[in-house]
Amino acid sequence: MLTPALEPCPYSRHSVIAQRSASKGMSWEDTIAQAAEVVHRARYVVALTGAGLSVESGIPPFRGPGGLWTKYGEPPLNGFQRFLADPKKAWEERLNPSGPMRELWETLVRAQPNPGHYGLVELERLGVLRCTITQNVDNLHRRAGSELLAEIHGNATLVRCLSCVRRMPMEAVDLSQLPPTCPECGGLLKSDTVSFGEPIPPDVLRRCQEETARADCMLVVGTSATVYPAAGFPLDVHQRGGALVEINPYETELTPYCTVTVRAPAGEALPKIVEAVRLLRGR
Ligand SMILES: [Zn+2]
């Protein structure tokens, strides 16, 4: 499902900045206020979200306690190559899922966006948040109303043409013959979800890189930011002198680089931050 490249952090030499976290020893209210201040002062805010945000919507993570891979075992790391070797079989499995994929689909159908998703939508509508880069494939950002969205690992409800990179909803695809082909160019269609071993589609990767390059503040929400290339985005912002605001109940490898760390679930923290940003903007 997710791109597996778990490479060592190439920026670890910067760990001397580790103690910059101004949120140390601060009260919850002060931390929220400081996070809002940083967001308010920024010129171009981009969010990076990950599995933690989905977990708050009841979607199990892939790894860790209760994780799908923990329960069923890690999927093959060459999922994309397997797809290419036998796309018909891969599609049959996709349409009649079993094991972890079945559990994931059943959960996805039931899941609803949480206040963290809606908080990001509000920041977007305030003109503060310019893009949400998500590693989640669950479609919850779109369902919450995010419009400035880059789904770096794809979207499980969409199908993508491997030739022209056109995306379409699963319902719009003619499945009478498997594997289905692109109505535009005749190319092979695959779930938009980026498989293990599959390169990130060039259009979304470019968009993520461009948005990251513009950002002087990144909200890092519910992600341990260890999966590349997404893990590199906050470090890029940090290296250029931008601010990182981490919202995560758990400490991550990124915590030492963050200007503010809000140690709470996004569903609790983001609505508070949005409220404070609104006040700062006088709206
Ligand atoms: Zn096509």
C-alpha cells in the first residue's frame, strides 16, 4: 500500500538543533496559542498528514499495535511488479478482496472525517493553508472538503492510467473486461493507491515538491515522517529556515526539528488552533 522506502534520515546531522522546541514545559493553552501564532505569521502554510489522522477516524494503521500488517504480515514489497506481471489477477483480487485488504475496505467504507480533517479544511478556506499533502489513501480529506490536496500515495477510491496518469472514480470504470483499460489512451488501469515498489506518480510528486518549496511553515499532522519521499518535505522546509508545527500524540523523529509541538490528537488540537488563528486574523 505505502511506499516502503524506510531510509535512514539523511538530516540527522542537524540534531544539534534538537532542543529548539519552544513548547517544552508550556501549558496546553500556551502551546496552542504559539502554534496559531506561527501559522498566522507564516506566508505560505502547507500541511503534511499521515496515518495518525486516519486512526482518529477509526482506520487501523498498517504497522504498530492493531496494525493491518502486524496482524496479517507485511505485504510483498514488489506489489507493483506483481501487478504488472498479472494485472488481471490483481484486479480480480482488488474486486474481491480478502484478508487485510478486505478489512481495510470495510473500514474505509465506514470511516468518517474527524475534526482534524475539518480543521484543515477551515484553514484552507481562511486562505491560510495552501496545500495539504497527505500520505493517506482513504479519501477522508476530500470528503471533509479539502480542495488544495496532493495525495502522494494515491486515493483508494480512484483508478489511475499507468500511461497517461489520468485518474477516474472506480465507479466510472468499465470492469466488464479485466484488466480495464483507459478510455482516453487505452493504457492499463490500476488502483490509484501507490503500491509497494511503484514510483510515486510524477504529477503528484512534482506538486508536493513545488508546494514544499514554497512553504515557510509546515503543519506535520499524525505522521512520524519516516517514509520517503514525504519524510523529506518537512526537513526541506526546516532546512530553508521555515517553521514546523507538529501535531501528534507521540514523539517522532521530526520532533527535535519542530518550532512547536502539540502533543495531542489532531481532532483535539486542530480545531483549537484554527479558532486561535481566526482570532489573530480578526475573523
Ligand atoms: Zn490513459
